[in-house]
Amino acid sequence: VVTNATTVAYLGSGVALTGGSLSVTASGSDENLADTTAGSGGLISVASATATTLNTSTTTARIKDGVAGRSINLTGGSTGAFVLGADHTAVFDSRVRALAGGLFAGTGAEIDNVVTSNVEAAVGSNVVIKAKDLVVEAVNRARKETYAGGGNVNGEAGGAIAGGGADSDTTISFTTLVTVGNSSSLEVVGSIVTPGRFKLSALNDIIAKDK
């Protein structure tokens, strides 16, 4: 099972903007499931029984390069919030089963899951932003849950794994970035008593289980 996704949200180059708030967000989610079964006396006996998922994604939220004399000014609005966010969630799993007398022969059973995800929240060069509350955030998530009724490689009711046995590999490659270009200015203004946020945050969040 293969997915390849690109998700982009952006504000163009040299934009001058005055307003109450601005939110530029890119969000992606991909779900891959591979399931291979030998059952009811079935036989998988070639090289091996395999289940493979491949998830490749790029998710980008960007303020493109600024121009001298132009700015993004949100201080006149009630909230004055600036949000630049990019997030992606990869949900994936694989299962190989031998049921009711099924047999894995040859080199046995093999599972491969590969996740490559690039997430970036980027402010370009020469950008001037004034806001009452400012958040720039990139989040990369992976979710691999086990099956409730059994493992990812499972022989049930007389099913058997012969040959080379069972192998399950998961490779997760994340690039998660918050970037601010050269000569850019990010400023939060407002009350010193109740100041707004100034938050630049990059997070990798992985939950992966295998049985």
C-alpha cells in the first residue's frame, strides 16, 4: 500500500496586510493498511508472505518573502492573533496471518512499514509581522496501533509459520522544522499584564506498537 501526498498553504510574496487576525495552516492525514492472509488450508510458500506500507508526505505552511516597506500588522484587531501551522498524521499498520490450517513456508512472514514525512512552518526572508498573539508550529505524528484480536504476525487455529520465521520492520523518518528567514521581524505587542504568546514550536509525536 503506497501513498504520496503534498499539502501546502501559503501567503504570497510581498503581501501587505492589516487586519484583526491571520491563520495560515496546512494539515494532512494519510492512512495505510496492508493485510495478507493464508487460511482454511491455504499455503503461502513462495519466497515469503509479505505486507508492506509506504507513506511519503510533505506538509508546508509558509509566509513567502517580504518586500521592504510592507508588513503584516494585526495589532488593530480584538484578538490580533497570528497562527502559522503545519501538521501531518501518518496512520499505518500491516498484518500477516495464517488461519485454520494455513501455512507460511519459504522464508516465512515479513512486514515492512516505511514512513517519510516532512513538515515545515516557515516565515520567509524580510517579513515583518506585528501581532498580539503569535504562534508558529510544526507537528509530525505517526500512529501504529496493534490489532485487538491478535498480533501483526499471527498464526491461529493450527496456522503455522515455517521456513525463516517472522520479521517485522518499521522505519520512521521525520523532518519537522520551524524556520524564520533572514532579516525578518516577529513582534508581539500588547499589555504587559496579560501578554500574548510568542511561540515557535516543532514537535515529533510517535505512538507505535508491534506484536
